[in-house]
Amino acid sequence: MLRLFRRVFSQEHTRNNQNVSSVLRSLSSPALTAINCAVNPPMEPKLYQPPPHVRGMTSLDKEAFTQTIAVPALRVRTRFINKVTKSLKKSTIQRPGICRVVQDKEDCPDFKLVLLDPHKVSSLSSFSEAEAEALRSFDVLEELQYYELKLTYENLKSEEVLQAVLPQRQDVTSAFSRVGHIAHMNLRDHQLPYRNLIGQVIMDKNPGVTCVVNKTNMIDSAYRNFKMELLAGEENMVTKVKENGVTYEFDFSRVYWNPRLSTEHQRVVQLVKHGDTVFDVFAGVGPFAIPAARLGANVLANDLNPESYKWLQHNSKVNKVEGKVKTFNMDGRAFIRGPLKQGLPVLLKGRSSVHVVMNLPALALEFLDAFKGLLHQESSCEENVPTVHCYGFSKDDNPEKDVVAKASQSIGYPLENCCSVHFVRNVAPNKDMMCVSFPVPKKVLFSHNEAQTESSEAPAPKRQKCETTDATEK
């Protein structure tokens, strides 16, 4: 809870140099109660009570979930049905596939039954004053009826099905990341025996999802992809997504894509203006590079993964910015000491801004040492130093301070007074993703670094590729 509170209010309290614990102590009891409710919302009463025999099911049997329950209802004249349902919209039953208005059990064409939520209405006194007044004006009979409602698998929410099946007192999740037609889950060990059932439920309950996969290992390869197993549906990993008005296509099993980063992509891209230059060191399939090019920036985008490089080029063409995006397939440090270094001398003398995006949070901070002594000679007119946006993970109680300390150590210069830190997202209970932004200090950019010089003169890696796609290609 403390960690959540700190993340929400981190920027304000950092400016005021306040300790989170002291802030919490200063809050009133109602304020603390509100925070606690936000973190642990009260449980709503359940309409559906699952049959005991579905517990432990590993192969989905939809018929086993069928149940009949008695729900309260109002007998309403047919001509008043629309007005009554509108007046009682907060009290009527809300359930997937269930119609709130059904035929009167006496089969009288002049009357119909309006089904009510049994957890909100138990008697006529349960209605609010406004609802009661409306009922009187519509000549509703002064008594509640009871209707035998049949609930089936189709009427249940995904979390209801999974809570009914999985072991009690263990974590049950129906959460997933949506990537086009693919639902991507991160199942825990105790959920694995039920993985195929979970996959089928997720696919059934989410229109448009035709493939459900589970991540089977951590992202530990140089290419930032991970092994996946198919839980349900068709094994088609080539997908199409739209983010912030830009279309991307890629093979989800062979590149890195995180739909939770769309806001961060947009935040950084909005800092870019027409005519600026963007160096994207770990570009992936282009979520920073392509929107920046659409704004009129000149983009040099690089990724070590050959598959990401391929889809980066493809997406540049799909979004008709291939003439603005120069693509590279090389190591990030080699890209900084190669194409970035070659382009900087002219850009430093210009008026347009230069941005360097380094979105590889597991390792990017370590690559900042590549800026040491990148250029050999400083002149008075070289004032337009590039601004770096570098991402990193932190498990520290003070992640802002932690990532700045790591960045300072890597680049060899204290950045505390010349950088800004932005909280991106929480990736685990004790792991935050942060972005530290700063202008590259001149003392770093123009420092003498013999190791840097030797490295920059070393032969280029054999796997390097560099291509600017012809703007006339379709």
C-alpha cells in the first residue's frame, strides 16, 4: 500500500522532499480508509453460486455450470415497460446474455416481468424514493414476483468460471494483455494444471480473441522475446495492432511488444517536433520511431533482433514513413558509437532538437557509458547536445534516486541536478519501470576516452545491416 501511494504521488512529494510515511501519518482516518478501499475494494455479493462438482475441472464442460436461481421481478403493463426499465436501470439485473424483460409467467400479453437484482432489491422498500414514485406513476402492481432464472456458462463472467474451477484460497486471475487477436497470459505454477481450460474461457468471453498464449520463461534473451505455449485457439502469432493511430504488424512470438506502454510511447513522441532528429537505440518494431517520423522527425532506428529489424522496416512502409526512417540491425553500443556518433557533429550545430531513446529497461542504463568521449573536439557553436530518454528497472524503495544513481555511474557524471525522472509503470510488486531524461553533459560527450577510441575503431560486427528503404516502394 505504501508503495502504491508513493507511486501515485511520487512527483509531488519528490518536489517537496517529503517522506511518504510522514505524509500517511498526517492523513485523516477517512482519507486512509479511502486509500485502503482503493487498494482492497469490498467484495460484492455473488449472484451465481457454482455447483461443487465443477471444482478441479481441467477440461471445460460448459453444461456443468448450468444453474437455476429465483430472482425478484415486477409485473408491469406492457405499454409502460420502456419507461419502467429506464427508471429502474440501477435495480434491474445485469448479466451477460440475460434479458431484463421476460414474458409474464401467466402468459398474459398485457403484462411482462422486469427482472431485478436480488442483491439490490429484496422487497418494495428496497427502491429509492425516486424509483418508488416512478412505479406508482406507471401503475405497477404493489408486490414482487419471483422468476426462475436459468444461468448457463454463457451468462457467466470469465472470473466467475475460473473462481468456480480453480482451488479455493489460491490466486485466481483472468487478466491478460491483448495484442491484436492474441491474449497473452502470465500463469502461476498452481494455475498450470488448468491452463487449457483457462485459455478456452478467455477466448470464449472476449470477442475477437482467437489465440491465447502463456509466457513460459522470463525475457532473458538478447532479442527480448520469450517462449510461449498455446493454451487455446489457432497458433497464429503474426498479429496487427493499432496504437495511438499507428498500425503495427509483427510476429508476437519473435519480437518484444508491450501494450501497456502506449501512454509512454505517446508521452515521449510528443516531445519531438517537426525537423528534430531521433536516434532510437533499441527500436523494436517502431513504437517510438514511426510516430516520431509521422510528426516530421528524421529517425535513425536500430534493433539487434533481426526479426524486429524486419518488422520495423515493414511497419515504416505500412505507415508510409519509410523515407523518414533509416533502419539498422546492430548492437546498441555499436549504434551509438557508429551512426549516432557520425551524425552528431552536424546536428550539434543546428537548431532542431536531438533525442536519443533507449528503451531496454533491463540493460539500457549500462549502455550510457558509450557516450563517454563520443566526440573528440568541442567548439563554441556546439550547444545543441542530444537529450537522452533512458529506461531502467528499480526494486529500490526510492526508484527515482536509484535510477539516477545508476545512470550517473554508467555515464561517469553526476546527473542529479540536470535530469528529470518519470514513473512509467509497476511491472511487479517491488519492481518499477522508470525513465530518466537528461541532456548529455559536454564533459561526457567531449571527454578523452582511450578505450572509447579503440572500441570505435574496431571492425564492425558482421551481422550489422543498414538500410534506408526507398520511399517509392509500396
